[in-house]
Amino acid sequence: MALSVSEAGTVVPAGSGAAPTRRDVLAGSALGLAAASLPRLCHAAPKPGGTINMHSYSFPPPNWHPHATNTVQIMSSSGIYNQLIEYNPETEDPFDLRGDLATSWELSKDGRVYTFHLNPKAKWQDGMPVTAEDVVYSMDSMVDEDVKPARAVTLPALSPYYQKGTARTIDDHTVEIPLKIPNAPDFLPTLALDFCKIIPKRWAESGIDVQKWENAVGSGPFKPGKFVKDVSIELVKNKDYWKPELPRIDRMVHFAIKDKGTAIAAYKTGRVLMTNWPVTNLSNKEATQLQAEEKGKLRVEYVLNAAFFFFFMNTSVAPFNNPKVRQAVNLALDRQALFNTFGVSGLDTVAPPLGTGTWFGRTAEEIAQLPGWRQLNGAKHPDDIAKAKALLTEAGHPDGFKAEMMVRQVVEFPDQAMVYKEQLKKIGIEATIKLVDSATGFQRYTMGDWVMAPQGSGHFLVAPDALFGRVWMPDGTWAKYARYAPPDWWQEAYTQQAGEGDREKRHEILQKMEDYLIFEDPGGSAVTYWTARSWVMNEKIKGIHAKGSLWAGYKHETTWYDPEG
């Protein structure tokens, strides 16, 4: 049955009087749990105008092409652009998708082709109309394997579903996008993420340096404003925006504040009124403490199951080019100790790659018995330490080894590094900690100039394709940085499960894939614990709510400030 989605947001089967909700349509895509501690919806009339100062946990690297950015740049540039569809930032429902550039869309009866209808009023910031040709160009750009800079985020996110060169224009405002996997339940939720931006074809092909901030041209609610390197990024209202009465603010400024104490003080004094996206330098413990201290003034919204932390290893350099060394580390990590130090009950969980609390993950009881996760009498299981030492001996390192641990000075990484250092000592690995700024860390990841590091991954969706695809498949962001490729059978199993409609059969395939990462080789990423991510907001901030994906809802076109609270 073909599905049509109206501009008002109602999902309607074509040719039918029935009207299932969007949640009915998307429930099988495992977007994740609803955001915790959500406030009541504000029904006050929005008050337009003003400036909102926001906290950015890091200053982005100098690359502003929206398809070539990593996740750090898009948090400050999202408002310049639109997507075809988006997560509705104004509702509490994490499943709520609505049109952005698209007014409606439908899936063909055979489940192989989506047709999107564009808003004829949509125009670029230079006044030219947004056309289907721009959409086709953008879809191909997002999954281009050969272009430089690499599509580190959009390629692994969309390539499981879309093949470059297959989209086509029907007319100026209609575009067809075929699916590689018929009826793929995770395609629309992925397409709605903030990094799937539509860009003008003529701009991208103009020869202008599209990686420069001041040259950015989108169709979105904001234009590039003042740029102060390592300090702040300003976005100013697009006064000719094609959506009436949006954006609701005249200006927003993203201030890079890396130091936790300084960030906390900025929230408390009102220097910043919110985080620019649901990642801060504060741990969940620190965020909940801040909310308690500023009760009535600040609120914290969480995206649950949004990410996991892992110990990151460069598999192209010794000694981590040996899977026995990687598995030794996997066994030696004390996940429960990390959770006890950084986790918050109800927000974070100790779990292997596929997590817990989802249809595809293990139960807490099963996880407690796994090597590398199990404990004995409340402490790290000694059999895991003994096995880890034996594996190092087999790998030619009976006395362990020394290596540099590169640490990006953002989120919990510096604190986690100290814990990792002590844990690795127990199997003879001596880590020398090297602190770097976030941009330098990503640059070194790209160049392969690193050995090991604490790291985390925010998932596109809490769904198997997104989890395995981004972290372990060769085109995935973290697999590329780690120079890791799983065995051929594992990659074939990934494709097989993505197209398997029987949930029980799909679960069997997924568990076999996960077993390999647990019992044999974690690849470049030894997962330690799952975490929620927090969005700190002044209570006077309205028009925005945390969604079911970490990568959604920071265009800020509906965000506004209510001086009366």
C-alpha cells in the first residue's frame, strides 16, 4: 500500500479512508526510547525577535560544506539549510516526522521508490527556486564515495538505502528516490536527520570555495554571520525565508566553551541560554546536578540510548593491527567501574554493541555473564584479566607495551582517559596521555596519526543498520578512522539483516555479528557503556524538545525566548 504524507503531517494510505498515525508507520524502525524528563508543551504565543546565546562544546574544524562536515560542524551550520523532511522539534513525540522542503511523499506499492513533492515556495537565499534537480544532486553528493573531502557522516548513513545516480526528477518540484532495500523502515528517519541537507547544485559546481563559512548558501532560516575563530559563530535571520513567521529569533551566537567550570558558570549566569545541540562537556551526572542546583531556572532534556563510549584502537598500526591485542583490551576493560564513575542510573547502561532495552539487544542478565562485562564478587572478573594477559603473550607482548593515548579535550574523554590508563596497567599496557583540542583530534584520526584514544559515537538512529554501519562497516565514520574492515562474512551478514523482514531471523543474524565483536575481535572500537546525551536549556527557551535521535532538531527555526518564562 502506498503511503502519502500531507503537509499537515498526517500519514494517509493512498486510495484509502484509513489514517494510521506516523508512530504506527515508524514504530518498526527502532528510533529509540522517548526523551526523558520532558517538560510540558508551551502553548503561549511565540514572541519573535531577539538573540539566543548558545553553548558549543567545541569549535568546529574549518570545513563548511554540509555533506563533508563531521558532526561537529553541522551543530553550528544546520540553520543555513533545509532537509527534505525533518523531526518535528516542537512536539514531545520522538517519532514525529514532518515535511521540510517536501510538502508530501509516497512510497510505491512495491516498496521500492519514494516520490517527494517539493514546496513550490522554497527558494535559495539568493532568491532562486529550490528544484528537484537540486535534490537529485544533493542525494548523489551525500553518498559519493570518491569526492574529497570525504562524506564521513552522510555516506555511511544513507548508502545502505540509496545508490548514487538512481534518483531522478519528474518535474521541477517532484523527485523519485529508489531504495536499495525495499520498504526499508529506517530510510525516512535517516533522511530526516540534520546532516542530510539539500544544497543548490549550481552553487556546489560554481567553483567558489564551498568549504568557507562566509560562502555558504542554503534555503534555511539563517545566514552565516560573524565568525570569530575559536570563540564564536553567529547566524543571522534570513529575512526572506520562504516559511512565514520563521525563524522566530533574529540571531543566535554559538560560543565555544570547552572548560566545564566555565560552561556551568555561563549557564548559571545566563551568558548562554542553552546548548546548541544535545552534547555538552558535562557528564550526565554533572548535567543532572546542574539542573538540581538551578531548579526552576534550567532544565535538562535527554536523548536516551543516543550514544555509546568505546576504547578506540587504530588497527593499521602496531600493536593494534593484531586482533589478539584488541581482544585483550576488550577483556581487560572494567565496564562497571566506568559506569559507576560516569554513568547515571536510568540514563546510562552497561551493554555490548547492540545495547539493552531494544528488540535486538541482550538482556541485562545475559550481559552480566559475558566475558569483558562480567564481574566476580563486585569486581572485575579475574578470568578476563588472565585471558587478556595470555592473548598479549600470544601476540608477542608478554610484558605488555607502551603507547600514546590521544585524548580530545571534550565531553568526558579526559576523565575517561585516566580510568582507562589505570585499567590497562593491569595487563601491562602503559599509556601516555596526550591531550589535544577536538579539531586536532579529528585531523589526526583522518591522517591515521594516532594509536589509541577514548571515544564515543552518537548513532544516526537506535537501529542495527545505524549502529553497526557507522562503527564497524568499512564506510562507517569510526571504522574509517580506525582503518578497520570486518571479515567478509560479517559484511555480508550486515546486508542480509538490513533486508530481512522477519524480526526473529534478523535477530539471529545480528546476534551472530555481535558475538564476533564480543568473543573474538572488537575491531577498532571496544564498547564500554551506553549513554544518554543532554540538552541544557534555560526554562525561558521554548519551541524545541529533545528527539529520539541525537542528530535531529538543531536548525532552531522554531526556537524562541519567552522573557516571562
